[in-house]
Amino acid sequence: MKGLHGKKLTITMEEPNDTNDEGCQDRRQYTFAQELINNIPYIAMTALGAAVLLVGFPSSAWGPILAAAYLAYGVAGAFWIILFVCPFCRYWNSRSCPCGYGRIAARLRDKSPVECFDEKFKKHIPVIVPLWFIPLLAGLPVVVRSFSWTLLVLLLVFALDAFAVLPLISTKHGCKECPQKDLCPWMKLRGKPTVAPD
């Protein structure tokens, strides 16, 4: 192609960055397999919670219904966060998101101001908090009334995963490398102020 003065012009198209923000460009990139592994604690919590409800009400039609409803709630809760929190995160449309939610969010919602992340996190995280408590509130009374080793073991494993494994992995792995960790309400609750890397 020639310009106004007869000189040849070369037009090049740059490939778009996989990340949406300059602050993510030098951060760790996760493969699909790594994203799947990072989701295992949440998946396990949802499956164990459903198992608690199923085993806790074995002779009632409510058992399968409650278990299916809990599974649906777990899936819906993940998509709720993807739709209403992830668009405000710097990891939106980025392979730097440890759980892969950021790339899923990019297919469903446009990017939103990262300055609102703190506000949106506080507003929408309570929507999924009951997932941590429903199996315990439903299963413990059943264990007390009619003791079952199977149900007790399920409750203990559920509690270990929900209140120890999942928070530990989130805090020590994904949250540790997040560029918004100093603004995140979850990290503030952990009581460990952080310094963002240069």
C-alpha cells in the first residue's frame, strides 16, 4: 500500500494480549488442567454437601430433592460470582485467574471498573455463604437423633474441606498472587496486610 507521498506503507496487526490489564501481564498463567485442579475443593464441598443431605434423609423423598437442590445451588452460586463479581476483577479475560472464572466471565459480561471490586465482592459473596452451613445445619440434628457413622464421616470431611482446605488453598495460592489482594475484603478478614509487588 502506498501513502500520499508514494512511499510504501506496511500495516501490521498486533495480537491482543491474553490479559485484560497491564498488571496481569507478568503474572502466572494457568492451564486448563491447573484451573480444574484449583476448583476441586469447591467441587468437593458441593458434592459432599449433597451427599450429607442424601444420606441424612435416606427413607424420605426429600433426600434426593434436597441433594439435587444443593448441587444446583452450588453451580448457580459459582455462576453468580462469575456474572456479578468477576467482571470487576483485574483477572477478567485472563489466564492469570487461578480458577478460570475470569475467562468464563469474559464470554458472558463486559469488563467493569476494577475500582468497584471491593463493593461488588461484599455485596455478592453472601449469596453463596449458605453453601458452607446448610449441610451442617441439616446433618448434625440427624446424627444426634439417630447416630450414623456414614453421616458423621461425611459431615467431618465436609467441614474439613469447607472450613480448612478450601480457604487455605484460596489464601495461600490464588489470593496470594492476586493484584487486587490489598483491596479484597476476604484478605482483609484474614488479618494479613500485603504489599503489592513492583
